[in-house]
Amino acid sequence: DKSLLAFTASQARSLHLSQQSAVLTLCALDGGRGRGRGFNEGPPASVVEAGEFMHACEGEAVCKLTNEKIPYFNAPIFLANKTQVGKIEEIFGPINKAMFTIKMQEGVVASSYSPGDKFHIDPFKLLPLERFTSGGSSGG
């Protein structure tokens, strides 16, 4: 499949405004233009593997998506012990080999990780791949 994922949060917001209302959930999660950080949700009850560290680039971690679902933009990213290390910044690459970047929290250094290190996400911050690949008129 030669389809590509390459969205920033603002591009996704614009792109999905004309799509199904279920996809609008993704667009609203990036916090809009507000300066506030919103409420602190705290660590999730559980986390699942989101991806593996590939390399650092300009202070961010570039990761291979290992989950079959697509993460929300700005979704918090954790270590296995539920320590938050950053948030999803971008999602890009072929749809069947997607990658993402993590904007690291203050005090967390992307270059301190090694290739293959695992990053985790709240399972409620993932969307099925079908939300991005279906034509919107499939039967169910």
C-alpha cells in the first residue's frame, strides 16, 4: 500500500473536518489554539506498547509504530512504569510502516535512549487504522 501518513496536528484538524464525526475526536485532542495545558489526567490505569525508539532528531525521539492502532496527536507517551516522557508530535511514513516523533518533556533527553527501547501509551489514546483507510461508506 502506497498510502502515506504525514500530518501535523493542525493539518489533521483541517483534513478531518470534512470526514466522519468519529474522526473529529482526534482533531479536538490537540488542545486547539489555547495556551492552557488543560487538566492533568495523571498516569493511565494501564499502558500498551506504542513503538520502539529508532534515533534522536533535533531533540525529539523518532520511533517505529509497533501498535496496530494509530496514536492521537499530543497523546502522552510513557515508559513501561507509567513515567511520562513526552507527547506524540508527528505521525508519518507509509501507512503500513508508520513512525512517530515524541516531543520530550523538560528534563528528558531523546538521545539518552537506545534503538529498540520501548515507549508506551494509554490504550484509550489510539484509533483503529480503518479510521484512516476506509472510504467512509463501508457497510458495517
